[in-house]
Amino acid sequence: MSGHSKWATTKRHKAAVDAKKGKMFSILSKEITIAVRDGGKDPEFNPRLRTVIQKAKAANMPADNVKKAIQKGTGEIPGIVIEELIYEGYGPAGIGIIVEVTTDNKNRTVSEVRSTFSKCDGNLAGAGALAFSFQRKGQFIIDRTKIAEDQLMEMVLDAGAEDVKMDDNCYEVLTAVADYDTVAQALEKANVEVESSELAYIPSNTIAIDDEETAKKVLRMVERLEDLEDVKNVFANYEISDELLEKIDQE
């Protein structure tokens, strides 16, 4: 999600995800299976698998779950075919929304996603509709208390990062997709704790949402999409101020 403060929206998102551990493990299992299927079971030679396993460890996902997901990817455990899909559409106030899913039933998933858009005053769009509204980037969010600015800048830029942005609470490190794993390894080697890391869709421009009722509708839509079983990530190009987010959360 995109908001006025990366820190505020990251904390809000993490709290929601932590409340749904079962779903998170299911999504991670699917990601591991796909990563193994596409790149092999050795993390040393499969950057995507290495990154997903790191996320699984950070989420305290049981080792047995990781093992079974790997075995499904290699075919040792017969399983159903899992697909990765992207849905694009628009929500309240015309915000653009990209929904990433991993699913074993495309018809079920598209029906659930379309229904959620419709119920929340939005509509699905065709593939590529938001191509100029978002850029695919590696993204890392890091608490500013975890590392000094000059130390982080030198480390990640040397590893190939494109940019480092910051506010009062956090750093946002952005990379090209091809450099994501290299930067992730540099941060891991330096024992830098990362609040979130992913290949994200970063909005080229954002829409400021200042009206409380509209902000509630936007947040409700994003949350309902995130609650769907097959949804991995939701990216949206809105901005809501920290003050308004806090007010809504307290109600």
C-alpha cells in the first residue's frame, strides 16, 4: 500500500498480516513452491527461493511447512498447479490498484477479486491499464534506528540500489528488479533488520485522500482485497496523512 508515510502504512500492513498468520503461511508456501518449480530447490542458485525462505523464517513459519512446499515444487509431493496472476483496477476517488495473487483456481480468484472491487465502488480494468501508473521495483523498508544513514547509503548503493528515500521514521531503499537479491544479501550480511522487503509496484504519482469518509472507503477496499485467500499483495497509488490514518484507527 502507498500512503503519506511509508512507516505508518508499513506498520498498519504488518499488524494486519500478523493477525492472519495462517493465510500468510499459505501464501509463502505457494511462493516457495513456485520459486522451486521455476528455479530449482537450491537457494544458493535460486535468488527468489532464498528470499522467500528468509521471509518464511522471519514469519516463524514451521520448517516442516517450508520442506513440504519445496517438495511440491520439485514434484516429490504431487500437487495442484499454482499460478501467479496480476489484476488491475480502480477504487474510490479513482485510485489505481494492482492485486498480486497466487492461486490454484483462477476462476474462483477472479470472481472474488471482481466482487470485492464491485462491492467497494471500484471496477476491474484490462491488463496493462496501470502500466504507466506504477513501476516494478525492489523495495526495502528499514527503521531509521537500526542503522546510520551514511552507513546504509554506502552499503546499498554499492550493492546496486537505485535510490534511498527517508522520512522521520524509516528509510525506503529502491532497486531495479535485477538488483533486488544483491541488495537483500548485503543487508542480511550486515545483520540489518528489515521491516519489509518485496518486489513491489511503486506508484509513479499518488492521489491525496483528505476526506475521512473517502479514506475509510479506500482502506476498507484494500483490507478486503488483502483478506482474500489467494491475494499475495495489494499496491495502490493513494496518500493518506499520518494524522488521518491515526484518527481512523482510533475510531
